[in-house]
Amino acid sequence: FAHSFSLKTPVAFIFGLPCITVFFASLVVISLRGGLTSRMASSYWLRWIGGISYGIYVFHVLFAPVFDWIVAALVPHASRNTAAGLRFIVGGFLTILLAWVSFRFF
């Protein structure tokens, strides 16, 4: 409806966030019953991500300007979509790395 994935529009607040919330709450309930979803939810890599998830939550916002600067320095003439994709990759990798280092050593 909003023609964007941004959660800053009224349409996203009214429709998008509740739909996301219901989807993930349903996924948790389905995972509690057993079966394939339960086995997938208890996989090692998801438990590892869950262990460092608070660091991911904190660092992805805290270091967002640094990630933007890195992408701008690496590819200064990139298109908007290319820059956004690179910010996702660089920011995701560095956020997970920082969260793991924080969890491991602090």
C-alpha cells in the first residue's frame, strides 16, 4: 500500500507492523507444537543468532552511520538500490561480528 518497506509511513504502522507481529507470534506458536518447524527453530545457527541478538539489536542502529560511510567510501557512485543492498550486506556482516565479539568477550 505504501510502495515502500519503510516503517515510517502511517500505512506501515496501521497495517504492516501488526501483520509482522501476528506472523512471528504465529510462527512461535507453531514451533512449540513439534514437527519440522520445531526442528528448524531449534537449529544451532538460530540458537547462536538468538544468543547474540541483543547485540545485533543495539549495534545495528549505533553503527549505522559507520556502515553508510563504509559503503560511500567503497562505491561512491553506486545507484541508490546498489548502495542500499551493500549497506545491508556490510551492515549485517559487521553487526553480527560486533555482536559476537561483544557476547564473547564482555
